[in-house]
Amino acid sequence: MAERYDVLILGSGQAGNPLSSDFVHAGKRVALIERAEVAGTCINYGCTPTKTMVASAQRAWQARHAAELGIELGSVRVNMGQIRARKRKIVEQFRASNEKRFASGQPELVRGEARFAAQKEIAVELKAGGERRLIAETIVINTGDHPTIPKLEGLAGVPYLDNVSLMELDVVPEHLVILGGGYEAVEFGQMFRRFGSEVTLIERGKHLLGREDEDVSEAIEAILRDDGLTIETGANATRVDERAGAITVHLDDDRSISGSDLMVAVGRSPNTNELQLYAAGVETDEHGYVKVDEELRTNVPGIYAAGDVKGGPAFTHISYDDYRILRDNLITGKERRNTTDRMTVYVVYIDPQLGRVGMTETEARRSGRKFKVAHMPVSSIARAIETGETRGMLKAVVDTDSEEILGAAILAPEGGELMSMFELAMMGKLRYSRLEGAVFAHPAYAESLNTLWGHFEK
């Protein structure tokens, strides 16, 4: 006999966890089904562990470059065992905080692999053994995604790494070869270069971070090369093999690149294969992502999807906003929310950080609207000169008629925080001239919001 609930949530990520508690507070009987660790990708395998290790890598870089500011140190030694231990401790701390949500038994945490047995029925293969059948009129799919493994000849026969296994190493790789040129590739590439690895990035596209404007990608490539990374763009891998302890990636132009370790970072794929969505009639796109409308509804009434599993921008803050949409539409009823006008923001945690909000210049051009571009090097900021961190650039796209900011790319120290100031201005529909005339404290990076507008491209 299937057990009846009011709400079933598949996956305990940044949308599913708070939503499960809110449904309980609304008087619903809720079960949350999780096959792995509570708290999802962000805390267990994504944001929390990677940014913890990025911080360690940055300290190593600062120590090696301290002499530039008159501080003389001895040799710098990286202890990967201690870095890993610190990372694990912080992850466990954050995970334990999330586990408290389930201590009372409501929402009920069901540990196991979920699949649809019928339109509103879930079969769970329990971790402890056996199976349970659960029924509910409201079901939320929040199962996330995982690293994509390309169909590359020989890859299955070599000990390659992904973002999860790479963070579990207790030694610094001698030469880390990274297949891919996206956000994960550049973050891990710079990180392990600063730990002491030789690092080579192999990207089949024209540039790293191919979704960015070309000048932004080129600036990032220059910074990474300055840090000592080797970057191979326009490089299409055809096969991989391992000989005498070295892993070799062969390219279609008859070149080959060998290293001690190989990381695969070519993208992400949705966790939908095991769900048997066909049993419920839930539609997916050609890549397996769950199709949803602007209110996160699937084609089946009462079934919703949130977070990375639905495709689109795969960021924790997007998942959390998905939660707020479902909360207000299904529980509080305070206002009807949707994704239509949601502003996309993100930060790539290289050093300096890349903070991105709104349109790129390329997107503005495609829109057909009139716009102009302000472009300024970080070396024009007094604070950057004083701190010795002058690499990077600021770029903003402005509507010519309204003077409103359409988007910005901030490749600068604390670029994510500066970008958030642009976001607030965009939310308030401030004209750029209001920022140009504002009084910001000196000598803060925020002063760049005064000076950027004197650098419009002719």
C-alpha cells in the first residue's frame, strides 16, 4: 500500500529544503526524499568546498607575492591534507545545520533513490534496504545535476577526476590537465596552479568562458597566463590514453598534451535518468532537463521543478529564488511570482573575481536597442593601486536613451561585491549619471562607480 502525503519533494537542495519546512508550517504532511547528502550540490560538492579551497589558494599566492609589498617570507609550503581537512570540516558544519531541519520528523527525511511509479506515485529504493511507495498531489523535483562525462575514446580507461574527486586529493598534482574552459575549469585551474601544480586548460571553443564578451574572456585568459597557466583554445580532444603514469589528451590537429592528472570539466547534466519521468508523463528537453513554465510548473498539474534540474542558469541563488516562487505561489499566496523578469547574476571566483549582471554587450547588440559601453581598467582605481591588485577591468552596457544600466562585467578585486552595487542600481532603474554624481567613500573600490562613466567607448 502506498503511503499518502500532501507534498513530496525529490532532492534536498537550496529550493527543496526550505520549501519542505514551509509546507510543514502550513500544516501539510511532507516527505523529502534524498539519495545522497542533505543540502545538495552547493554545500556538499559546489560553492562551499570550492570557495573554501579558493581561499587557501589565494593565501598561498599572497604569501608568495608578499615581497612586492615589502614583506619578506621564507619558502611557502602547501599542505593539501590540511586544506582538505579544513574543507571537510566546513562542509560538515554547514550540512549538520541543514540536518537539524529534519530532527523532529516533519518534514520527514526519506533516504533513498526515487523514481516515478505513476503520475503522482513515487517508489523509493531505501538506503537501508527495501522499498516504500509514497503518493501526493503536489510533487516538487529538485534533484539537481552532475558533471557531464563526454563520449571520448579512451576516457573510461584512465583515472580522470571531476570537481568532487579533485577536492579529495591529499597531494598537489604535478601537472593537472583540465578538459574544459568554463567556470569550473578556470576556478580549479587557477586554484591548483596556486597550490603548485603545472596546469593546462584545453578548451575547444575560441575562448575560455565562451558566454562572456570576447574582451572579458581575453582579459581573463591574460590573467590566468600571468599566473602561469597554459591555455589551449580551439583545441578539440579526440582520445585519451595513459602510459608510464602519464595521461595524454590527443587533439584533432595531431598535437597531444600529457600530464600527471586529468580533470574533466565540460559541463553539467541533469539528474533525471533514474527518475523514470515517463511514468508520470513529465516532459523533458533534448538534454534531459525538466521543462517548466514561468511559474516552475511542468506539463503535469501538481508537479513542479526547481533548481538545476530544470535547466537555465545553474546557480545556488537561482535555486533559492525558485523556492521563493513556489513558496509564494503554493503556500503564502501573498503575491504571484514568476521567472519572467528575474535578473541573472553570478560570480566566477577566480582572482580577481568576475561579477556579472544583466546583458552582455553581445546580447545588447542582438536586442537591436541603442546602447553605449563604458570600459575602464582596474589600474585606474586608486584603491587597486594602493593594494597592489591592479589586474582586470570594469565594463558596463548602458541604454543610450534612458541612461539605465543594461548589464555589467566586473573583473576586479571583490568583483562580486562591486557587481552587486550595479545590480542594486539596475533594480532601482537609476541612470548611470546618478552614480557618476554620487558620493562614495575614498579610497574604496566603490569610487569606480564615479569614474567608470568617463570611459565610454567612442
